[in-house]
Amino acid sequence: MSQDQITLVSKENKEYEISRAAAMVSPTLKAMIEGAFKESKGRIELDQFDSPILEKVIGYLNYNFKYSSVDEDDIGDEEIPEFEIPTEMSLELLLAADYLSI
Amino acid sequence: MYRSRNRPKRGGENEVKGPNSALTQFLREEGISAENIKQRWYQRQSKKKEDGKDEKNEGVEDDDVSLQVSQEKEIEEEEEVDAFESDSSSETGKAEISYNTRLELIAADTDEEEYEINSVSATPVSLSPAKNQESLAKKRQHTAKIIQNRRRKRKRAADLLDRRVNKVSTLQSLCIEKISDNISKWQKETGESSKLVFNRLRDVLGGVSTASLNDLAKTLSKNRALNDHTLQLFLKTDLTELTFSDCSRISFDGYKTLAIFSPHLTKLSLQMCGQLNNESLLYIAEKLFNLKALYLDGPFLINENTWEMFFTTMKDRLEEFHISNTHRFTDKSLCSLLVNCSSSLSSLGLARLDSVSNYALLPQYLVNDDFHTLCIEYPFNEEDVNDEIIINILGQVGRSLRKLVLNGCVELTDSMIINGLTAFMPEKCQLEVLSLEESDQITTDSLVYFFSKVELNKLTKCSFRRCLQLGDMAIIELLLNDAKDSLRSLGLNSLKELTREAFITLACPNLTYIDLGFVRCVDDSVIQLLGEQNPKLTVIDVFGDNLVTEKAKTRPGLTLIGRQSDSI
């Protein structure tokens, strides 16, 4: 089943929506979405991630999707902004990033 | 890594830090700025257009001109800030002629062009005081835009030089950067109690894959932040391969801790390990029972005796040994290495060893059937590594060789290629890496012969950097070989004899990188051709190729590095 939105579920059962294209940035999520398992229905439970981490991950996926596809000349005056990572989150986020290969 | 020369100084604006700042300070105080000078130039340009005809008729040659010029310049310097003074005396007109001719001479400067293109039309010709304010504000806005543009251009050029092709870095690298930053910060803050912090860190990092941990090592090395404290992050029991690319701050105690707490290490690479001493090296040999591969760069504290003891301890265990940049590794040490470990040795690297001259020892000892990597680079005396030695070595291990690096062995000639490489390599050659950089005695003929006789269907990396005598036929023959399908990286830097012909046939399905620096014939059309013919090509180095301009057409995903028009 093909949908434009994918739902990611955190450890606390909180649901986050992300566009299919942005989720595809992560090879791990891509494999899940395209695979033959129940995740391919558009709801992926990532119960090893806390909500704040998942929120940040989604933030990054959108950030990456937005800026990696555009050519630098097209942005015009804007610089690509830096992606902010809170210090206390960095280690856990690294684990999450490692898992998602992003 | 590229670092901008114009990094902001730490001190305030008025702090004089050095000769440069003093000059800047002076210019600022005097109100002299590039902007003012520029404005004046525009003014002159517009005035010149108006007065152009009159001046031509006037008969300008005057004995006093030079005097007037200097006088005028003095006046102008006093009036720097007020750039829009409108003065139409004939004297100014005369002075401007010489000034303008000088300006025309430097008109080719790219920065000036930038101004010219953007601003000439915007410069009002009539300069009434009321309009001055408005146009000044406009100018300022415009300058701000130019500065921003320049900054962006500079950043892009810097990124290019750092080979940062992807604009968006991965989340992992962002995190690692953050962690590295924090480690340094914590270290400063906590001082002695930092051990607790690292224990905690290690607990959390426990689940990170080995690849990420090696990435962390890379990032720390890059930031020169790898020291005894940060080393603790790597004291994991299950790590088997570890590479530190900058160990200059790890003390001999650090190496000992590493040896104790990472007993499963099989491959250890310590670059710039200047503090590695005799005791630590022996400790590594004793405690790391599984160690099979050791790569050392710069271990200059290790003396001859220790090397001998080390090789005795590692007897029949050492499979890969690469060493570079130490004058204390002598012929005796090399002999000890070969006597003790030659039966197990399958990979050997000797680079920039100033006290080794007896390379002739190598052939008789390299007898392992599985010997696959040989790197002999930059011998102290070029005569020490000659054709005969390499031919003899190839006679022993040529069959199994997968990587051959002979960079900087300038004594080598065609004889080595014909009687060594061609004679002893099997027809279906296993060679994956071939690098003969700076061998300027090797000619096209011998390589054509080699490439026509030996099937190099596994060759992925090939470099003939600065083999100055090589011509088109060598490259064409390489591409007629099966190597064409496997090649991923090709180095042709400084091959000045090459012409367009060589690149017409260059169509490799797997080629990702090619170095064409200082190959003078390379121009925009060659770049376009390469982009079209090589679907996987992502980076072309074009340093020193002045025919490659900003008009070169590249397909998306292909980056040119070192182009003149991209300069900072």
C-alpha cells in the first residue's frame, strides 16, 4: 500500500508523521517501507527511540530531504542552516543515527 | 584541511594583533576603504564618459601633469570619506587620464569585474547632494550583498578543497562532532575527575558499531583531540581493528592502557606516534596476543635493540607490517624483521626510512606464498631501490601480489616493467593497486608492452602521477586492457605529454575519481567528454589546468576540484 505519509511510533507510543520521501532518506526506513512486512503499511514502531530523539530524527530527515535535493544556486540568498543538536541528546542521537544509517 | 586566512580575530576591533591588523587599523582610522576607492573610480568612469571627447581634443601632454597628479592625490586622500565630491576642474581631468589608464591596466582583476558588472548601471551620473544620501544607502546595501556573495563563494570553494561534496552532512557525523566538542569541553572543566565522565560515556557508546567508533577516532584525530583521556572511549574489549590517524598527543602510558584493555586487537594503526617509546612497543607486542598487523608512522623513539626484541616477540605472528618516517629503523632492524617474521609476512610497507639502504635483502626473504602487498616509497638513496631488486622481488612474490606501490623510487626504469612486472605477473593478474608515482624514467613503450601482455581485470586503483615520460599510448593501452571495467581511481597528475587522444577512449563504467592536475591539454570539452563517458565519475582534480574554465559542462553529481575560476 502506497501512502504519502509514514507514521513513526516512539517508545512512549507517540506518533509522528513524516512524508514518505523524507523517510526514504534513511536506508533502514526505506528497507522497512519497501519490505514485505507490516511496516510497509506505513506505520513503523521504533520502540527503542524516546519521543524527543525520534522528534529530532524526523527533524533531521526533513532537513536532509529539504537541502540535499536542492542545488546551492537555487537557494539564492539563503545559506543551508546548521542542524542543531542539543548536547545531552548527542550520544543517544548517534545511536539512533547509526541504526537508521543517516 | 583548509582554513580560512580571514578567520575573525579573537580580540575586539581596536585590538592591534599583528602587522596586518595594524595596517587595517590605520586604514580604518584614516577612513580609507576599498569601498571609497571604488566609489571614486565609478565617479571618474562616468565623468570620463562625459568629458571623453573634450579630453581627446585638449592635447594632454603637460610637464606639470605628474605634479598635478600627486597634488590631486593628496587632496583626494583628505577627502576619502566624501567620495561623491563633484569637481570638474580641468586639472582633475588631466590627472584622471593617467589614473584611468592605470586602472584599465588592472581591469582584468576578477573582483573588479564583480563590482563593475553589478554596479556600473546603478551608479547615478548626476551627483546632487540630495541624491548622495540615497545612493550611499543603496551602495551600502549593495556592498553588503556583494560581501555576502563573496562569503558564500569562499565557503563553497573551501568546502570544495576539503572534498566535502555532500552539502548536508550525515546525522552521525554531526553527532560525532558534537560529542568530540563536548569531550574536549568536559576535559577542561572536570580535570582529574574526568575518568567518571568517560566511564559513563563508554557505557552509552557501548552499542555503537565499530565503524562509528573508528569514525569517532577519525574525527578526534582531525581535531587533534585524541589524547590519553579520549583514548578511554576506545578501550572496548571487542574491538579488533583500530586506526588512529593522529596519535601525537597519546603518551606512552596511553599506549600501555590500550594494550591492556583492548586485548582482542588484531590490527592496529598508529599514525604520528611520536611518543610511542621502547617500553610501550614491547608492551603492545606482549599484551596483544592476537595482533597480526601493525602500521606505524613516526615511531622515532624506538631504537634498534627494541626493534629486534619486538620482532623476536612477534616471530611467526606478524602478518602485516608498515613503517614510515623514522630514522631509527635501520638495516639491522629490517634484517631482524625479515629473519623473524618473513615466513608469516604477507604485507610489507617501508616509506621514508632514512637509515635503510639494504633493500637488496628483501628478495631472498619474501617467500610467503600469500604475500600480497608491497609498498616501498621514497628511499633515502634513490640507487638503493633499483630495477634488479624489484625484479628479484617480483620473481618471488609477483604471482600473488595484489598491491604494488613504488612511489618515489626514481631509479626504476623500463627494465623493471618489462623484465619484472610483465615477466613475473601471471597472465590473469591479481593486482588491485598499482602506483608508480614519480618514476620519470619509465616510458610509454614499456607500459604499452605490459598492458598488452598482462590481463589486469582486478585493477581498481592506478597512479602514474609525475611519470613525466608517459604519453597517450600508455593510457590508451591501459584502457584496452580489462582494467577498463574495474578501474575506480586513476592518477595522471603532471603527465604533460598527454593529448586529447588519450581521453577520447577513457570510458570506464566504474571510475569514480580521476586526477588530471597539470595535464595541460585538459580543457572544457575534455571535462564534458569524461562526464558523459564515465557514468560513476564523481570527482575530477583539475589543479593547474588553465584551460578548464567556469564554462565547463559537468553533469550533476560530478565535481571539479582545483579549478582556477573557483579560487578563493
